Amino acid sequence: MLHIEFTTDLGARVTVDVESPAQLLDIQRQYGRLGWTSGDVPSGGYQFPLENEADFDWTLIGARKWTSPDGEELVIHRGHAYRRRELDAVDSRKMKLPAAVKYSRGAKSTDPDHVREKSDGEFEYVTLAIFRGGKRQERYATPRQGTQPTQTSRPAPQAAAPGTRPAAQQAPQQAARPAPRPAPAPAPTDDETPF
């Protein structure tokens, strides 16, 4: 059995058991939809193939896409907003790099030194993910509607009534809500023992 340690969106540490490696990404997606993360962002950000950028499943790392009121598309991860930046290919004597797409933000004074990157000026930034080169990995793509997860122990989704979301999409939101409080017990009468 495998164990994944998640950090919830409120900072609690939770360990989740995974029965087999085939279920690992499904579990990361399930808890990532709640904003839970596993592990720390590596220095320089996560590295993924460029062909995965268009339909990358951000829930794998506990992130989500968000559109600002100004219409700018951002990725939210652990309370920080990362902007999409397209990087041109570099072909010089010192360096050869293919074109890339990077999601990064300005560094803050609270960011550790090992995640800060310097730009040409005095500005520093932190990279969440970079998509460059490589061969497309279907496992990183957002699952298409109607496809079954690889996890065999999970029940098949039920058909939803028109105008409602399927049960599979409701479960993560319901899990995030606290259980309703039970109704208070009636006050004991004089002839009842209060114990």
C-alpha cells in the first residue's frame, strides 16, 4: 500500500492510503480539487511537456484555473496567482532552448531563496510550472467527460438529472463541507434522569 501526505488548503497534514500505483493520479486529482497539495513545488517549478499545456489537469498539483475580473487567465495554487507567459526559443552559443510556456509570479519576501529566480533586472519571480519540449503524457491531461478513472474500487458515476451536476462532480464539494450539527437534545423533565 502507498501513502500520500497532503496539506489541506487550511494547512492541516493528512495521510491518504492508496491501494495501488494505478490509483495514484486519481487520488491526487480527487484531493487536488479541494485545493490540497502533496509535496513542495520544486526549484524552477514543475516540468511538463509543452504539448500538455493546453489541457493540463491542474488538480494534479492542487491548483485551479481562474479568470480575473479583467479577463486575465491565471492559475491559483496555495493562495498565489500565477500568470501564463510564453517564452521564445533561445538559440545562442551559450544556450539552446525550445519555446516554452511558464506559469510564474513575482517573488515575495516570504519566499525561500531556493525558489526565487532572477530576471534580467532586479525583479525576482517564482515559477509554478513550465511546459517545454518533451512528448505528450496523457496521464497529465484533464480527463474527458465520460471516461472512467483508472481506479477500480471507485463506483461508476450515476447519471444526473437534467440541470444538475453528475454525482462524481458533487462529491469533492460535499466532502469539503462540514457535516450538519445534530439537533440539540430536548431538556430533561423532572421525572427523567439527566444522565
